[in-house]
Amino acid sequence: MSEHRVRIFDTTLRDGEQAPGFSLRTAEKLQLARQLDALGVDIIEAGFPIASPADAEAVRRIATEIRRPVIACLARCHRADLEKAAWSIAPAARGRIHTFIATSDLHLQAKLHMSREQCLEAAVDAVRFARQHTDDVQFSAEDATRSDIEFLCRVVDAVIKAGATTINLPDTVGFSTPDDTLAFFTQIRERVPDADRVIFSTHCHDDLGLAVANSIAAVQGGARQVECTVNGIGERAGNAALEEIVMAFHVRRDRYPYAVGVAHTQIYPSSEMVTRLTGQGVQVNKAIVGRNAFAHEAGIHQDGILKDRRTYEIMKAEDVGAPWNPLVLGKHSGRHAVQKRCKELGLEVEGAELVEIYRALMDIADDRKVISDNDIVAVVSGVRGATAHAAAPGHVDPFDTPSAAGHHALHESGYGHGV
Ligand code: MN
């Protein structure tokens, strides 16, 4: 692989799935794993087998069925965890055991009640044991970014000698900043003698909203694997969002000359599937996959978009597989956009009629934030019906058959307030 190739390690099914409210059944995990395969991720972390028999079974079924990507699973530095992990990935075409232990003094003292020496020994033992089951072993130093750097370098050096092939240095609690992260990866790679023999990996959490920025900084510091999740789901504020990293690399390839294997047009379908399976939607203004990510309501913006999309868009919705319905009609919209939407609905309006329709729609927008197609049909029909009625009683306007709701609104208030 080229030195600029960055591996995408998707942990939607592990870190994402273990967040409150995001758990999935085995059949759903399999369905998502197939989509992640279509998306083109390099590694799928499929679960944490020791967590439950169902988790182990799901990892094993994914390892059996999904053949292209590496299938990884998580294990603490305990024999039982590692044995369960080895069983779970045994059927894989390419299976990875991902073992971890915390290296910060805070975690060692408060959580694990271990000395640094005990931690080092457990890490080395776990990696050696894992290597008996697969030659693809990833070691993570949990809370790496808050660990003593001298000790962290000792651990990393020791686990590389024990056979680890990927070294992940997580910002477990989302405490780092981009400049910290760049310096951190640069220093560790300089200090560890065999750093060139392994792939360094980043795993950032979004507690300060810096997960994506930190992940990119880690890559600039030499990391060649990024751990991330679809929609940025994960513990607490979540993980780095896969779609944001991939599109940052794509749109700003002038600044980030890194290659990833992801199929961009599968980004939105993947996001939708995660939303559907977990029942947890993304915020409307979420970058890349939010409902408003490619939508424009303000008249000046709509006018620009109608003239040339590049005025207010740096990438195309179609490029990430999202539908492009850019003009949202609301009270900030202009007449041009209203006219265009009417035309799309088969309604040619102009001149005084357009002015009247526009005013009626803006009245609705004052009350309801967004104008729907039903509102438009109802208003046009109302305006035309009133004119037709005055001019030629009994005339049936072809557009005077809106939805029942629209019709009702017309009777109630003329131009479709309420409903
Ligand atoms: Mn995590």
C-alpha cells in the first residue's frame, strides 16, 4: 500500500453499538456489516465477544459471511476475552484480534488497581497469546492521550516486539486538541525504535467536538488507520464521523493528500441504514448526512444555487449518494424559488398570480417554519379558484383538487393556514 493510504477502521458495530440507545440484534448487525462492506471500509470491528454470547455469535456470523474487509473484535488483556475473540474471528478470511489495556496512571490506579509494570506485562502477554491465533493483532493503549509519554513508549515498544501489527492510541475521553494530537503521534513515532514496522491508528471521541479534527491531525502526524463510525455514533458524544473524515480528505485533497478506499456514494445509504436500524436520527444540520446539509431556504442562497450550485455548495449531495432537493421553502425564500417549485409540481405561475401565491405562502411560513408541496398545491388552487369563480362560475379548475387537508384549509381560511 502507498504510504499515503489511510485505512478506515469502522467501529460502528462496536463503539457505536455500545452507546446508550444504539444496541442492535444479530440480524441487524449482519445487515449493517454488508452495507459497511459495500461502503468499502478496510476493517470492520464487529463487536466485543466477551460482553455477551450474542455479541460473540454476531461477530462469528459476520466473520463467516463478510469476506473482503478485515473482521476485528475487541478483547481486554484477559485469557477468557482473548479466547472468545479468537473463536469469534476464526471463520474470517482475514481476522484481527484487537486487545487493549489502559496506560494512564489515572485508569491504572482508579480503575484497574495495577502498577505500570503489571500493565506492561499484561499487554505483552495478551499480544503474544493473540498472535497464536492470528498474525493480525492490534493493541490499543486506552486513555493514551492522558498517559505518561515515557511509559506509553515503553508499552508500545514492548507490544511491537511481542508481535502487535497495529498500534492504536485512543483519545478515549475526547480531551486532546489537534495540535496536541499532531505532536503526540509525531513524538511517539520518533521515540519508538520499531515504529516503521507497524501501522499507527487513531481513535478519537467527540466530547469537545474535536474528534474529526484530531483524527486528521493524527494522520498528519503519521497515523495510517482512522477509527470512526457512521453518523459519528459511539460512547458519550460519539466517535469521529466516518463521513466527515472521508469527505474532508476528498474535498480538501489539496491539503490532505491521503487516499481511502471508501465508495462515496455509499455514505448516505450507510447513514440512513444506521438511523433506521438504531432508531436514532442525526441532527438536521449534521455535516454531510443531515437533512439540511444540502438544503437552502434563504432567498439569496436559493438564487445563487439556481444560477450555479458552486455558489453555496462545496460538494454535491449526489457524490455522497444523498437526494438533492436543495430548495426548502420557508419565510426566507424568494419568489424565484417559489416559482421553480411550482413548476416542478406542474404549476406554471407568473406575474400578479405569482405575487399573490408568494404572499399567501409566506403567511403560512410565518406559522409553520417550512412550506410543504401540499401547501403550494392548496394555495395555487385557492388563488386560481377565487379568480375562476369570479370570472366564470361553475368552472372546474384542474388544479382545484388538492389533498383533503389542503381543501379543508381553503374552506377554513382562504389560503391554507392551520390544518
Ligand atoms: Mn471508544
